[in-house]
Amino acid sequence: MKLFSFLLMGGVKFLSHCFYRGRPNWLSEEQEAALGEVRLVVFLNHTSLFEPLFIRFAPWSFVWNIAHKVIVPGADVTLERPLAGRVLKVLLPGVIPITRKADESWEHFLSLVNGDVITAILPEGRMKRRNGLDKDGKPMSVRGGVADILERLDQGKLLFVYSGGLHHIQCPGERLPRLFRTLTANLEILDIADYKRQIEQRHESGFKAKVMGDMNHRLDAFVP
């Protein structure tokens, strides 16, 4: 299954190169050479189920690691969809269904987080609609689950992927993507231990509140 996932990701990477333009913009001194040390991927600005197109920016070595080591929480309602759910399960064998509540499904996911896997998360927990709000008309913001993950990691690198958004390619509710558009993303690699030390210096009370405050700032400041 993991080999098939790698081949499928490779196909997505190839098609993305064929039909879309763009290159990543690095914000950090550490770049592709440090991707082998990445243990947490945080994808900010969740706008579309077609975000696997961003894999075009990943080198093949990182695509291999993602296919073999990644775990990612996925909303159970999304994974139960006949088409989208099936594609996500094949593309990412490590996707773990959760209910979006602080219940046993989330605790089960957290039990799998360790330094031997790559954990990936879209910390807003829902998709931005064309009007800039979520499906319930509420402003987009980072939720606290990413802080739960960080509490379980002390070593390795943290990769931030700041998406430029995909509404010009496919909005939630649309079936097919538009071709020959440009993908934009800012990327940043930080040391997890250094990041957590910096977080502790923030003024908010409690680690979770500090992480949410920092990532909400990043959502506003670093998304292209």
C-alpha cells in the first residue's frame, strides 16, 4: 500500500508539473536539505481538497518519506465520502479518522505521534470558503490540536507550508479543478526544540494558547 501511495503521489506530482506553474518561496535559511529531519508538517490556509497538488514543490526523497512515514488526522465525514474519502485513503495510507472533537478518536491519533513518523496537520480544522469564512460563516483560525502534537515532539524539524490558496483552481463544492493556473506557497523550516522555547516566551497563559496565538499570527502574516 505504501509503495502504491508513493507511485500515486508521484503521479500527482507529475500532473501538477504538467498543468500548473509556480515554485515555492523559502522564508528560512534551512531549505530542502533539512527536509529529511522534518517530523511535523503544518499546512496553513486550508482552502480545497485539491491541495495534494502542492506536492509538486516537494523533492522526491520527501515524497518517499511522506508516503512511508506520514500520519495525518482526517475528518471522519470527509473520509466517508465515496470519492474524496477513497482517494485520500489511497493517497495517504496514514490518514487517521477523527471526529473533530476532543474524544477518543483524537487521543488515539495522538498516541501514534512520535519521532519515528512524520505528523502532518491542517490546524484550522476546516476549509475556507470563497468569502474568507468557514462553512458556518465564522472566521478562520487555528485550533489547539497542533499544540497537543507539539507537546509530544522534542526533536526534529517543523515544516510550515503557507498556502497561497486554491480558490482560483477549485473551491469547496466544485467538482473539477481549473488547469494552467499558478500555485503559490511560502515554506519555512524551524527546529522543533527552538520553536517551543520561543513559544514559551509569549505572553499568553498556557502552552496551547501560545501556540494558537503564534500560528494565527503566521496565518495572517506569512500566507502569500
